[in-house]
Amino acid sequence: MFPQSVKYAVASLVELARRGGWKRLVKIKDLALDLGIPYPFLAKIFPQLVRAGIIISVRGRGGGVRFARHPSEVSLADVIRAIEGDRFFDDCPLSFDPCKGHEERCPYVNLWDPVRDRIRKFMESLTIGELAERRTE
């Protein structure tokens, strides 16, 4: 359901939260190593999270990343939008073309819109903080 980049972003943010990454800096290399994610791939994802205001990046010796706000204030939807834009929430799995602006001609709008709305609400209510609390060693 999710692209690999979103899965990596979520996994790394959950791990960052578990490490107290709202209070202190954590190196991306350490996250990548511990999660088994290729460092170059993860390093390309983090600038998107910085631009979205989810994390802060500090360069140089002693640098790393930390949350821009508490993980309990970062929703799964925030992360998805940072990586994928609104495409995830706008695309329809039943049609090749997005329905936006063409709802009156789409035969699936009454089927998919209620499901899409529930998925969006769920993703907006679930936070990285909650995911980190649920994760056990």
C-alpha cells in the first residue's frame, strides 16, 4: 500500500522517537544501520521531512536530526504528505485517472470516497509518538 520511501520514513521517525529524538540529535547513519535501511536512501528522504517541518537537521560534527515538534504532534498523514504529497490521499485504486475535478463523471466516487475519508482520518489521528510507544524490542 505504501511506497518503500514512506515505510522507511515512518520506521526511521518511530526509531528517532524511541531514542528521544525530540530532545537530542541522532545521526541518520545510526538510524539507517539499526533499521537495516540503506543510508544513501534514508539520507535522500530526510530533506523532505525537514522541508515539511517534521524534523530539524544540524550539519557538522556532533550534528544529526531531531524532531521539530514532539512526535505526538506528528501524524502518519504528515509523513505521507511530506514524502508523497497529497497523491496518496487523492488517487483512486479503481481508476487510472484521479477523480479530482471529475467527480460527476466517475462511476466509483460513491464507492471510494467514504473509504478514502476513513483512511485519511485514521492516518491523521495516528501519530509517530503512538507508533513509538507500541513498538517493543
